[in-house]
Amino acid sequence: MGEHLEGSGDGESPPSSTSEIETAFYGHGDRLYRNFHTKLNACPCDKQGNFLPQNTPPKPNNSDPDDWTPYDKCLQFETAELLFTRCEMSVEQINILLDLWAASLLKYRDSPPFASAHHMYKIIDDTPLGNVKWQKFGVQYTGNVPQANPPPWMSQTFEVWFHDLRSVIH
């Protein structure tokens, strides 16, 4: 059916027994199989993890629809999503766009949603994902570097930003 896996089944490690894994065979001659975790089944539950009865409607959302924290307003969020997620625009291009936007708003004594790409990135970094904070580490090329005219990336350190997936899941 399946092999015994070490661990406690507490979410911190693999399931402790095959009783937490179901295997389904399929395909021609049942040669292929899929393993399913019995506790990770997408059934709705409450905040304490207790399963809800089938067809239970979700609780109403009591949050303020105008609260875009840490964004000032919807426009700021939508701009960040467009530039960062959809277009993956470079810092230089974001700054040019924001400068043009600011120039167009001068006569109205208004300003664009962000002062600069740095400002936008700071707001994005401040966006909460539950209580999980952003973390970072640096990576750098460690292979052989040519003596003459090495590319700049070979000596640079690059930041990798991430959320701890275990914390996100819990």
C-alpha cells in the first residue's frame, strides 16, 4: 500500500504512519499510483481546525472594505500589483513612470501613489501575510572568475526574499 515514513504527523515532519496516506492505483493495469494525505483534504474548518458540517456557508467578512493596509488606498495596491507582479517592471522604468505621473498631477497639486520604486518596494515588503514576516539571505557566484573583464554579476551579492513556508501553512 505505501511505505512507513518517519515523523510525528504534526505538520513539522512527514506523516508518522501509512494510516495518514491513501494510495489510489490507476492507468492501464493499475501500474501508476497517487498518494493522498488524509488530513490535507481541503475540507473547510474553523480557526481551531475543527471541520465544519458540509455546505456550511462562510462567516461574513467583517473587515472594512476600504482598509488597504499597508497601502493607502486601492489605487496604490493596484499600481503595485501591476508594476511588480504583472509587468515585472524594472526599478528604473518604475521611477520614470512615477516621475511622468507626478508631472501630470502637478497642476492638481496631487502626487502619484508612490514617490519612487523604493517606496513601492517598502510598502510591498510591509504587506502582511498573516503574522509571517519576510526574511532574506544573500547569494553570490562562487565559481571561477575570469582574470580579464569578469561580468559584474560574478562579484555581486543578490538578495533572495522569502516567507517561511511552514509558518505560512500554519
